[in-house]
Amino acid sequence: MSAVGAVGAVSAEAASSPNITRAASSPNITRAECTAVGGQITSSPYAGYGCTLSDGTTEPIT
């Protein structure tokens, strides 16, 4: 039986992505990392800031 949690899925995606390099235990990225890979910084009420990437995913910004 194999199950992947949300953190595991984000870590796996980060590990397979050549554009974003960060520690596997930290799913958040910085503003500089976001803009460096062509992401767009977005703001959401109650959720804070995020980085919307070209593939449509949004990562929290630290």
C-alpha cells in the first residue's frame, strides 16, 4: 500500500523540477526564487502571498 501526503507530493515535485531548488522539507519559496523562474507574486486575503507558476500551481512565499 502506497500513499503520498501533500507534503510528499510537493517535495517530489520540487525534487523533479529543474527550475526551483530548495530543501525538500520546505515547500515555500522566496520572492526572488518566484520571479527568477518567471512566476507571478499574488496576494490573497487570509492566505498571504503566493507565487503562481507557469504550470498553474501556487506556492506559498516565505
